[in-house]
Amino acid sequence: MNSQSVGRVLESYSRLVPRIDDMVAGFYARLFAAAPETRALFKHDMANQRQHLAATLALLVRNLTFKDVLVEPLMNWGCNT
């Protein structure tokens, strides 16, 4: 990812942060509407799941330029759900 792409992601994310809760809630609402069978994949509290998604997005954005930092968290992402 080049520096211009990183800059665009950072700028977009900074505008999204104030509405992150609505964004992740909308993501899951659209996911479950489009593919209702996916709801069974999320057996735990959805409020907690939404927080995990928001935290994962923050981790990804903050470490865009440090790809080696992202490898382990991404590999373990689904292991704690």
C-alpha cells in the first residue's frame, strides 16, 4: 500500500470514528439481512461482537504502515469468538 492510499484510509477512518458504533451495527444488520444464515456464526452477545469489530478496524488502520504488527492479530482474529 503506497503512502497516498494510507493517507486516504486514515482520512476516511478519522471521519468514520465519531459514527463507528452506528457503522458496525449497520454492517451486521446488512449482513444478517442479506445472509440470515450467518447470524448463527455469532453465538455471543452482539454488542460485544460490534466492539470487537470496531477495535479490529482501529488496529488495522493504526498499523497500516506496520504490516508485520498485523500478522498475528489477524491470524488469531476469529479464535476468541
